[in-house]
Amino acid sequence: DEACIRERDGLEGVCDTKACYEAARRMLASMNRDVDPCNDFYQFSCGSFRDREPYQPSSSFGMLQYQVDRQIQ
């Protein structure tokens, strides 16, 4: 998303747009900081996502999401 990439004060890769803050908020909310990332990085980085976004078996996206989650664990 081009809204997340822009140049600011000569520094590339720094984004302070509303879209970037929202993306960061969603990523941080998906993390489970109670898990040690050295022991289970998947649960650390994505562990809270399932609590916030439960699996919806009736949707095509939900079925694909479930399959991808199983493959990357």
C-alpha cells in the first residue's frame, strides 16, 4: 500500500500516516506477549489474532485462512 511508504525528513521507510498507524495497531494487537518468542514464535507473533478474529468455516476466506495457518505452524 503506497499510503504506508513515503519519505519523511530524508529518512526512507519511516511512515507516520494514519494507514501505517492502523496497520501497526493491528499487528501489535495480534501479538501474544505472554509467550516467549524463542519458544514459540508463531504464538508470540500471531497468538492473539485467533481470539480477535475467530475462524469462520462458512466463508471461503475462512477456509483458506485455516489451511494457511495449519501449514505455517
